[in-house]
Amino acid sequence: MTRLKTELVEYMIDGMTSYNQVLKQKIGVDLAGLAMRTFHMSEADFDRARNCNRVAVVPITQGEGIIGSFSESVAAIVESMGFRVDVMPHTDVDGIYDGYQRGCNLFFFADDIRYLALNTKTNKASDNNYATALGFIEVLTALMERHGKDIAKEKILQIGHGIVGREAVQILKQRGVDFDIYDKDPQTLAGLSHKKLTGKEEIKDYRYILDFTNEGGWLKDAYLADAILYASPGVPYSMDEVAESRFEDRAVHDNLEIGTAIMLGEALQI
């Protein structure tokens, strides 16, 4: 997991209503709807899940320690999806014990290496790297549908082949999506049979983009075609200010929300 900073997550504590409204305008569903769509859950199924699961967010001090507002932000995301959730008053193992004492069965926790959701009723676990890749592929699919396009019939560009990007490659392959790929380090793409871009100037040839890079401001407006559709969980945001402004209505980017929502949805699966 990319180590977040407090200023990149604290807005979520009071901002989830606005976030969900904007997301729904762009892709047709909010976070709860995205989880239902991704895992083919009905509203009735999701309502039952809301009623029979209780969520604990456990602060973890391992490694570099607790990121300020991280646990509270995770709780705000989960609460915005209609679930009962509490941040545990204690950390680490003692915090997990707090959750058990409160009757929680769904636990969220993260250290420097992994951000995990664990359902103790079903022994189902969800890793944020996979969930983020899956979530943003689903977001781009929905965004394209909103604009009258079918991801199965179009060429996609994936940018970035790091931890999350590698997960995305496997999901796209499983779904039969036609995609090319770019990474600033060509060695990371060795062994992939898909077309590889030789330079970022070639990005302009694509209209539908998944971006899994985590370097801020490198994706200049000049590298992008008109009327692109774009989805990215990158922290910080790849687009420069000009590009971000130009494609505000045609791009979905966040720091934590979509990955967390998909973790919750996956952890609910049997």
C-alpha cells in the first residue's frame, strides 16, 4: 500500500456525502452501488449485509506508525455505505480484542506493507492492492457505459505496472479486455505480450485510460487526447493542474475510497 499522508485522507471524515454524489454523477452509482455492481449483489442482499455485519477499524502502530486520520477516514467510507462501524480505542492486538468484545466481525487494518479487510464469520479476506485494481477497472467500465462505450469493444491503455498495476493486468486478461500498456521502466513489462508504449508521448493515441502510477503531476495535458475517459487511484495524482481541470468531468480519481469500498464488498462474499 502506498503510504498515505494525513492531508490526503482527512477530508474524507466529513466529505463522504459530497464524494458519493459526485461519483454517482460520473459513473451512475455511489460507493455502495459500485460494490453491489462489482460483486453482482442485489440491494436486498446488500441491506441484509448491512444488518448482520458490524465493522471495526483497528489502528496499527507497526512500522512507521499510525497515519493521522487514516482509521477515521476508513470508518467514514464504510459508514457512508450504510454499515455500522467504529474505530477501536486501542491499537494492534488490543484493538482487535476491542472489536471482538463489541461483537464486530469485519475488521479493517493496515501497516506499511498491507491494507486488509477480514471477515471473521466467513474467513474471507480482501487485500487493498487487488481491490483497488478491481475497483478502478469497474469504475472505468461504468464511466465508459455512461458515455455510450463498451469496454469489451474498445482499446484500453493501462499506465503503470507496479503492485496494483500487476493485479490489474490479470483482471483485464480474465475479462478479455483489449489493452496496451506503458511504464516508465520498460523492464517491469518484460514477459508481457501486450503492446508496450515506448514513450509517454504515445499516450495521446488513447481515449480510455487506467493509470496506476504514483508520481504526482507527470501526466501533462499535452500528452492527453481530447475527450478521454480516465480512472486512477494513484497517490499523488498523475495529472498536472491543466489536465486535471480539463478532464474533471471525465476522470475518476481518489486516494482511498474506491479501494476500501471494494474491500468491503469482497469481504462480504462467501
